Amino acid sequence: PPERKRFYQNVSISQGEGGFEINLDHRKLKTPQAKLFTVPNEALAIAVATEWDSQKDTIKFYTMHLTTLCNTALDNPTQRNKVQLICAAVKFLETDTVCYRVEEPAALAELQKNEWDPIIAWAEKRYNVAIGSSTSITGPNIPASTKDTFISHLASYNMWALQGIEYVITQLKSLILSMGLIDRHITVEKAVLLSRLEEEYQIQRWGSVEWAHDYDLCELRARAAAGTLFVHLCSESSTVKHKLLQD
Amino acid sequence: MAALGSPLGTLRGLLRELRYASAQAGRPYRDTPAYQHVISAFRAHRVTSEKLCRAQQELHFQAATYLCLLRSVREHLALHQEYHGKGERSPEEVAGLVGFRLPQQPGGKG
């Protein structure tokens, strides 16, 4: 289907009962399920408004990651509750990218050890857990106590922030890298590099194909950045309308 | 805390991205809510100074993350337009690829 044309001149934000709203000319933005689009935090509203105001002739929804995240939080299309979201997030630890090691080629195995061991060590220290890594096809053996610690930690986040966390984990294919981002231990660029370590290794060996490699790289950076920003903005208790974030 | 570079560098980069984004709307970027929010946040927390306290570091991280978002979206879109956005070639273009021209039929097909 052809892209929707930009049908509005002005984008503005206003404060309603449930939070901040986005106005496209005189129309109030709605979610895909036709709910009123409200966000709990002014900075997030401004960033969403900026996405809408950046659209030129046609509306490119695939570039509007913050809008998408807000829609997911408001509509909850997968109908998951907080417990289900947390379990989905922690389950990723069993197949965490940074824990899954190759044995060959030796250069890649070495690269994985040098780049991924430190971030695992950081997570083990920060959360006081055992994680480890594995070359086995079944992946690392994560102790139940480790999972419990992460479940407990994630439970401290509200529903909106959790949607964001689960999104970042799904994009990076790693709970550990995502926590590194959320805890501000690594930048988005670094997290994406670590997530794409094998691709980067192949690119260094064989060369880069702009229309594929750079394309994927930019897209993953955009999504990881959006998710991280979303989590941080939804977690700032001083600037957030709590009524909207109730689980 | 992640290695972020200089706060001033981040601020400059962020304002540059906001300027690019505003070029779409044709409105001076200094009028946009995003620009005003970023400037006032940096001023309020004085994030351009050399040594940063924790709150300032958190703000700097947020700014760097937002910069990454804006820049990556712009770069991704540019790549998309370049490589994936052209759609199908018209019959004239296809003929031109192999050195032909389509016949002119002013009265339409008989």
C-alpha cells in the first residue's frame, strides 16, 4: 500500500488528564487501537512530536520508533502482563548472544572472548550472579538464582519501561547487553557493535556491503537507541505521571 | 558510566541533528520544542562543564542516546532511499537499459 501523505501542518503537545498528548493540527493523535495517545513524560512527548514533525511528504512509520514504542505500551497488542513480560525478558538469558561462543574460527573465538568476557564480568559483579559462557550447542547453563535475581530486578520497573526493556533485548538478542545499556555502562553504539560482533568480524574479513551491512547497522542502532531512551524517560519518577503507568 | 566523549560535542551533534530534522518542516529549528528542551536541560544541569556529577552524567547519556537515535534514523532513511526506495523502473527506463527507445504512437495502439 502507498505511504500515507503528511496531512498536517503543525505538530504540538498539550497536557491532558492522563498525560501529554500529541496534536497534529487540531486532531489528537490516537493509537492503532484508536485510544487517545498519551505519554507520561514531557520529554518523551517532545521526542514523539519531533518524529511526527520530521516527516516530509509521506509518513514513514518505520522511522518512528518512539511512536511505535508508545503505541505498544498503550495498546499492549500481545496482551501480556508484567509477569509475562519479565519472564520473556529473562528467558533470553538462556540464548544470550554474549554467552554463546564459537570454537572456530580461532580469530572469531578470540574476538568473542576479548569483547564479551568483560561485559559478562561486569553483569556478574553488578548483579552478584553467576552467568558464564559456553561453546555447547545448548548454550550456557544459567543457575536458577541468577534468573531469580534478574526477575526481581526487572520487577522494579513499571509496565512502560518493561515494554522498552523487552524490546531492546529482542533487538540486541541479549539480556546482558541490554542491561549494560539500561545501566548506562555502555553506549548504544558499543552495545550494537557487541551484538553484531560476528557480522563485524565477517565485514573486516570480507568487506562491507553498504546496502545490507550499513543498512542493518543503522536500523539496529536506531531501535536500540529508541528503546533505551524510552526506558530511561519512563523510569524518571520525578517527571512521570504515575497514574498512566499503573500495571 | 559509558565512555561518552565531551558533553559539548554531544550537544553540538544533537543540535545539528535537530536542525536536519527541522529542515523537513521548513521551520527554524530554534523554534522547535525539542531544541528548546535540549538547550534548557543542558543549561539547567550545566552539562557542558568539565567534571560531571551523577545527575549530569545521566543527562549526558540520555543526550548521547537521543543523538544516536536521530543520526541513525537519518542514515537509515538515506540508505533506504538510495537502495530500497526506488521501486520498479518504468518501461522507458527498462528499454533505455539495453539501448532501446519505446516506439512513439501518437494515436495510441491501433
